[in-house]
Amino acid sequence: MKVLAIASAGGHWVQLLRLIPAFEEQSIIFVSTNKNFSESVAGHEFYCVPDGNRWNKVKLMYTGLCVALVIFKVWPTTIITTGAAPGLMGIIVGRLIGAKTIWIDSIANVERMSMSGRIALWVAHKCYTQWPHLANNKVIFNGNVL
């Protein structure tokens, strides 16, 4: 199994790193928005992509293109993300190539799923929340990663 793990900087990245033990038997490749993060995953393949958001549509499309290029190069069997925009783009492109896709919404989203998470509900194979009161028939609560 080839796992592509994608996360933006900050808490998204920290939460993604905490998932590494779950994939120790698989080949795991990382994607993030800060090139210096490669040091925290030394020994693993790493790609840096630009960050994007809903307020800058051109940059968001560029982010999507960069993520797509990584996915087409790596051709993973599974894509997992803790968010945000680059992860959502990865989930969307991953579905197009037949990869299994997993969205884990950030623990910071206490009141409701993030905007990216709400979109991922329609695309990802599995969506997880880190808060039990946000779980429903589409969103799974199975603990948290912090």
C-alpha cells in the first residue's frame, strides 16, 4: 500500500504526524505547504505545494494543480489528510484515480466540521471528526489524534 499523507502547516501538520504509527507497515509519502517540514519526516519522500484558500481562487486552483501533479507522479493507493485546502484537493484528485480517501477534520473544529471537511463529506470514502458530538451517519468519531 502506498499512502499519500497531506496537510497544511500548523495544527493540520502536527495532527498528521501523529498518525505515522498507523502506517508503519506501508510506504508513506508526505505533502505539505512548508518545505522545512521535510526535516520532520526525514527518511520519507516529501513534496511541498503552495497553500491556497477560498479567498484567493487563482492560488487555490494553482494549489490544486500542484497537488494533482504530485498525485499523478506518486499514484497512491490511499490518501489521508487532516486538512485544509491542499488536503481537500488531494481527496478530490484521489477519487479520480481510484485511491481510497480519508478525511480527518482538525480537532480545532469543535462546533462543526470545517468548510473543507463539509465538502470532503461528499467526496472522501471516510470522514472522521475528533469530537463525538459532531459524529453522524456520514462522519465517524473514533477518538482524536492529539
